[in-house]
Amino acid sequence: MDVRIEESWKQRLAAEFEKDYFIKLTEFVRSEYMRTTIYPPAKLIFNAFDHCPFDRVKVVIIGQDPYHGPGQAHGLCFSVNEGVPNPPSLQNIFKEIQSDLGKPLPPNGDLTRWANQGVLLLNATLTVQAHQAGSHQRKGWETFTDAAIRVLAEKREHIVFILWGAYAQKKGAFINRNKHLVLTSAHPSPLSAYNGFFGNKHFSRANEYLAAHGEAEIEW
């Protein structure tokens, strides 16, 4: 099956595209885009991969679902298009960066600048129906994104995996902690940010680990 995704990922995930679950998932997603409003725009479904070729991934941040409001989702977890107000979780992420690294709050919530530095901003589910959180969960996306995380964890070394909240931690449970740095804490959502997200210092810890392994730090 021809999937429009960055070439190095296409090669690593080629086997997935031929599996029954992915063929069914593709049929489901296509029919949904024809039937109703789905986010992100179809050409941005694999945006996280397209900005972050396999060999350039330094950090992986795992989200759950794309944003389901107009103009928000563009294929990078936690990120919104420029000009869209920052959702609460993203505001809290920026607050933690400010307190951890002393950096000012950025002018917008578009995290493409992170993706271009090697931060894979990967949602577990890559599409969603407008205003229907979780509507495309358990359709096959989770199996596909598990495969992407697995191939990174197995074929690469010294990647920082950032897992916020129980869902992401479960999804990254199999990652070898001897080969990679796995950072876990509460989720940045307003419901849980004060239970251990604030003060986790994940951004400075990620940079310290990258520097210790000869990689350029991320400009958060």
C-alpha cells in the first residue's frame, strides 16, 4: 500500500502498511474524511514523521489524541497552528519550560520548531472526528504508533522518551531503560499538572542526557 510518509519511516514501517489492521484502518479513515469533518487535515496525518526522519529523532513525546477543535490540530502532539490560542496542557508545558530553563513564554503554540530539531511529537491516535474526543481510538492507530515507537527503541540508542500521564507511560512500558532515557511524570493537563508535572524538569534533563551522548541540545 502506498502511504505518503517520510521515506526513512516508510522503509522502517513498510511491513505495517501491508497488515490487515492497517488496510482496515485506511479504509475507515478514508470513509470518515468523506463523511464528516476530521482533524488534522488529511495531508498532515503523518506530519510528526515528515518533520522528523528516523535517524534524526532525539526525543519522543507521546500524546493521546489530536485536538478536535477547528484549526488546532496539525499532526504534532500538544502543538497548535500559529494564531490559535494555546490549549491548557500546552500552556502548562510552556510554564514548566519557563521555570526549568528560565526561557520566556513563546509567541505561539506551533511546535514545528521542536519537530525540526528531532523531537517526534507523536499522538497514539493520528485522527479524530471534530468535537468528538477519542472517536478514532481502537481503530488501529495505536497498533501503528506502537510499531513506530518499537522500531525506534530497538534500532536506535540514547533517545529521550517523555511519557506524561498513565496512558503514555503504559504505551512506552516496553522501552529498554538501559538503552534510552525514559522520563515519566503526571500529565500537563490542568487536572493533574500540580500532581507532579510542574517541577519535573524534563526539558533540562533531556538536554543533559543528549549533551552527555554527544548530541546537540534542543532549543525548547
